Amino acid sequence: MTNVEIIQRLKDSGITPESVFYEFESIKYSEEDDQQLEVISLLRDKYDYRSEEYKMASQDYFQFAEQALARVLSQVGGVDIIESVGGHEGDGEHVHIVIYLPAYDIYLKATADYQSYHGVDYWGDWTVVTPKRVEVTVYD
């Protein structure tokens, strides 16, 4: 499989730079998983947020969401987040994230811009990168 095909497979699976940066909050689950999460959410919202029933339903929701995420990530053989830099107040404007796909032995990077009034804007798609060791001299 070529690098372009691998990146396309990520896109098809809903694994975008934004979804990875925001810890998969905006990932696209399957239609069945989306429906199940909606049902659990509706059931949970029938209870007072301080009740034991609400807490249990919330646990069910997050447990199911983790399973749904695992199903999405398994479509590409898993995703390891190697590095996530910036994207929060006080971190400056530069943002980037690097992931590793063990099934393909490939590293991918996405860069972005952060503004406090707007959040993170990605400049493009995943690009293939290779790890490189660099020696740094520090004077204390």
C-alpha cells in the first residue's frame, strides 16, 4: 500500500488531524455505534445528573465510546500518538501532532495554527515523516 493510499484509508476511517489532536472527540463512528451512543445518552439524560443512575449511564456511555473508538482505530491497525505540541493557551501559535501506524510502519505529521479566539486550524493533511535523532548542546 502506498503512502497516499494509507493516508486515504485514514481519511475514510474518519481519522483526521483534528480528531487525533482533540483525543478522538470528533471521530466518525459507524452508524450503528452512533445510534447506540445516542440511545445511551438519551437514557442517561432522563436522570438527575447527581443520581447514581446518571453516573452509571455515563460510565456505560464512555465505555461504549471507547469500544467504538477501538473499532475505528482497528480499521487501520491501531494509532499511536507519538507527539502532540501546542494548541492550548500559552503554548504559542505553532501546533503539530505526530502519529505512528504500526500496521504500516509509517509516521505521519500534521501542522496547524492556534489562535486563542478561534482554536486550532489545520493547514493541510497528514504528511509522511521519518524519525531522526538530533544532538543538542545545552549550557547550564
